[in-house]
Amino acid sequence: MSGLEIEIVALLCGAALAAGFVDAIAGGGGLITVPALLLAGLDPVTAVATNKAQGVFGSGSATFAFARARMIDWRSAGPMAAIAAIGSVLGALAVAILPVDALRIAMPVLLVAMALYFALSRRVTDADAKARMTPLVFALTVVAAVGFYDGLFGPGAGSFYTLGFVTLLGYGAVKATAHTKLVNFASNAGSLALFAAAGQVLWPVGLLMGVCALAGAQVGARLAVRHGARLIRPLIVLVCAGVALRLLLDPAHPVRAWLFG
């Protein structure tokens, strides 16, 4: 193995470890891993597909850690996970026919608004609040929509799930994060199944990164359980702002093309 190959392996392992840690707490791990995969020389489709493979390991690991801490209500969360998986498959199938550029324009605005909400709202605490809808209605509307978005486009999906759990189901920060990891795992798995069927996943890279993401997610989930909203809240703000900035800095972003093209 040449020095360059070793450097690439180290880059991907480090990126996956960091992404697993951040994603377990606040979501947005793809902000770290997708650029790393592109720097390693993968084409965009293969990079996204392979990122889903490592993301399944990270979100699955975090889900296991939260489940061991008894933070997941399986009776309501099980149907949510199934709906998230179906939504992501439908979203991935719709990529070719829906205007993804419209999502690219709207997402930075929504993510900045979400960052401001988590920074300023008094509802984001470790205590549960009054739910504004039933888990079933939430699953059929919010979870289905975010799952569809995750399969169609993806950035910030975890933060959207968490926002829904906090504002509409009244979950405390840790409980919302725990349930987010489960439905995010399901939506990752759904879109991964399509990528795998199409032969677009680079499995040796995905599995290597998956092991590192698994380790990072274990650490992140345990810290989230221990420190609660004090850790989760500022990280979600940073992740939402970071994803919004990353989208706007993309040379292919429609707003940049409109301003500078």
C-alpha cells in the first residue's frame, strides 16, 4: 500500500469516526463523510451511496446505545421506523422526476431557521412537554415527509426529525435524539437498499468507514445520554448552520449560479 493510499484510508477512517460521533448527538455526519469520499476520488453518486452504507452503521450503533439506556419507546417508534424506510425508498425513486434544485434553494433557509429555534427556544430541554399530535399522526406526516426527503436529497434530515420530536411530540432533547437515530437508521437503510441493488455502493470503503462510524456513534450517544440538552442543543445549532453553509458554498448550488453565473 502506497503512502497516498494510507493517507486516504486515514482520512476516511477519521472522517467516519468524527461523523459517527457528531451524528449520534446532532445529525449532519454526512457533512463530514461525503466531502471526504469525494476527496478520496469517488464520483458523486458512489460517494453518496457509500456514505449511506457507513451511515447505517453509525445510526444503528447510536440506536443500540440509546436503546440500552431505555430511551426508546418501541411501541410507537417501530411503526415510525417502518414508515421512514418506505419514505426514503420513495424519495430515492423520485430523484429523477422531482425538482431537487428547489430543495437546494430552500434548505439553507430552513436550516438557519432551525438553528435559531434550537438556540433560542425554551422548549428544548431534557424534560418532556405536552404533545401536539399522536405518534401515529406524527409518523404518517412528519416521519414520512422527512424520510422521503432523506431519500431524495438528505442534508439535515436528522435535525428535521429531532425538531419534529421536540416541537410536535413534546419529547425532551435526549429522548428526541434517541428516536431520531432509530428513524434515521431506517431511512438510511431504505435508500441504501436501492443503491446496493443498483451496484453503486463501494462496499470495502463503506464497511471500513462503518466500523469507525460505529465506534464514534457509541461515544457520542453515551455523552448525549449523560449531558442531555446541554450538549445536544449547541451541537444541533452548529450542525444546522454548518450544513446550511456547506450547501451555499457548493459551486453547483442554484443560488451561487444565479448570483455569479
